[in-house]
Amino acid sequence: MFNDDPLRIGSYKFSSRLIVGTGKYSSYELMRQALDLSGAECITVAVRRERLIDSAGKNLLDYIDTARYTILPNTAGCYTA
């Protein structure tokens, strides 16, 4: 059954129901390409796993179009605030 009604979560409205994670990619460039091809409008970022800047000086947010995607933080593995 296909439902073309937008997904509403609070004040957000999404035409795609697919939510894609940003982890497990071998490079930020590959992640960016996968996000682009997925058609997703909402993506997850693991708060515990990610550092804003990695050891090579690359910033995860440099590879995410924040005007295109709603970022949903994933707090799995976090035990304290």
C-alpha cells in the first residue's frame, strides 16, 4: 500500500518517510553521495560517535547540506548528559 501523504512530526513535514544514518560510510564524500541519492529529508547523526572535526581536520557538517536535511541526533550509547 502506497501512502503519499506527508509525514508529520511535530512542526516538521517530510515528503519522504526514509530516515538515513550518517555512520558506517568509508568516507564523508561517499556519505554525501548516498544521502543525495536516497531522497531522504531527515538524517541521523550519532552524538556519541561523532566529533565535529576528525583527526584529518574534516568536519562532518561540511558534508551535510543543512538547508536540505533535518538532522535527528541519535543518542544511542550515551549514558550521561
